[in-house]
Amino acid sequence: MNSFFLSMWLAAAPGVDVVAVRGDARAVEWSIAAQVSQKLDASQLHALVFQDGSVMGPDFEAFTAAPVAGWPESLTPAWVSGVARCRAVAGPPPWKGRAAASKAMICGSRLAGWLWERYLGSVEARRSIVVSVSTEGATATVDLRLWEVGAPVEWVDHLTCPTKDLGAKVSARLGEVLAHQTRSERHETTTEFDAAPTAGAEGSSGELLAGPAVTTPVTLKQRCDALPGTLTFTTHGPTAESIAARWPAAAKGTGPARSCSLAMTQHEESGLMNMTVVTATLTCGQTTVSTEAAKSPPGRSGIDVLSDKVMQEFAARLCR
């Protein structure tokens, strides 16, 4: 178990109960309010992080999404590095074939769980209570899940009842869950995102990013008038300088200039070939895109390849 959460659990420090209701909250809100006093309603944030209703599960807009509304600013680096890691693992869509789709779904699901734990830590949560409600005609189905932050197990329950009895049934079952009178499941703490890709100022990612800025022309695969005319950067380095220099002629956009930042991460991949994969994450206001490169084609530097790919991703995102 993650030692940080274990220490929180053993200390049993008072804190807030973070509650997320998925589905019809009105039918059960009084049942929860009666038994949970110090409550932080994070239903909307939970739905955005776990992407309720998505067939593929949480894929964070093909692993390019900026932090969702309500996400703590202090946790932006965790969001960006986690999304970039899944982008590097799953690659860009479309994820063709069962294996590729499965890799993206698993990474997205584990990333959502990891981000949720980071959020719970940031608000000093004591307990996480998730109530999922679905109704079909006169029948309601409810799943209840309690995790006392840092505990090795979660307490869970499932019930089906007439919709008219939903409030009373949830009230009774929630009481049992809170009292640990239902079945328990092992809590799977996600740790692979803790060892985030090596990150730092641009230029710290080894030989792949060595060399001067590149100014050769780029032909964007997607263009539209909404593209900004220029990009300026608050971070410095040859890749950011390359994007700033190549963008105006490539985009020919009429949109307002954007102020951006560029972050670099790297991780090792093993398989048929061992390689260092470098990921570039461009953030311009509320728009974030990530792309990666492992080996440059003959005659092209890593800076050339990455700056080109970042520009393609950014233009495609804005011209949807």
C-alpha cells in the first residue's frame, strides 16, 4: 500500500467525507445527509474524472485533456504528467484492435483512480463515499462504495429495489456500509503514476532533444481560420523556440495569439527494442495536447520531430 495513505489511515485524523453520487442524486441525497455530516459534494468532479457515460471509459480526450473544471490548481502537474504517461503508453487514436483498445482503457481507468486519490489527499479527506444510482421504470439499482482513505479494503454493497422505496433502502444499506457490516474488497492503490516520467525543464531529456532550434517549414494536416496567428512561450528551450518560429507560416491563422508552456517528460520502454520515449506536453490556456517521439528519422533531429508533431496535434485539436 502507498505509505502516504497508510500513514493517513493509521493516524485516523479527522477530515472531510468526500461524497460522489452518480445518477439520480435527488432520490438519495437526504439518505446521505442524515448519516454524513462533514460532507464535501464532489459528484460533478467525480463524473468528469471518471467520464460517466463514456463507452470507452475514461480516455481523457484521447489522453490530451486539460484538467477538468473544479480540479485543484495545485494538482495540475499530476494531471498533466498522468495524461502524458497514458498517451505514451497507449499512443494516439484510433486504437485499432482489441489489444490497443484494451491498453488505452486500462491506462485511462487506472489514471482516473490515481487522480481521484490525489484529489482526496489534497482536500484531506477522511472517507470517500460513492453512490451509483440507475433506474429503469419502477426498478432502481444502487451500488455503494466506501473507502476510508489509506485503508487496505473498501466496503461495498449492491441492491435492487422498487424506485418508490429507493430513499429508505439506501439509508438502511448506507448505514451498514459505514458500519463495516457489508462485504469488503481489496482496495487497489495505483502506484505506476507515482513514478511519473522524468520531468523537468526542456532540454533535460537527453540526446533526443539536443541541438539548436529548427525553423524549416511545416505543413499542417489540418488548418482553419480559428488557429492563432502566433504562439508565445513562458518556458524556454529549443523545442519551444522551434514551435514559436514555425507556427505562423504553417498555421496562417487569424485567431488571437496564445501564451503557452511546454513540458518534457521521458520514460523507458522495453520489448523487442529498449528505447527512451520523450513526451512533449503543450498547454495554451485551457487547451493541452501531448505527443511523443522515440527515434528520429534519418536527417531529422528530435527537436524537429517533436515540434512538428506538437504543432500537428495542436492544430487538429483546435480545428475539430
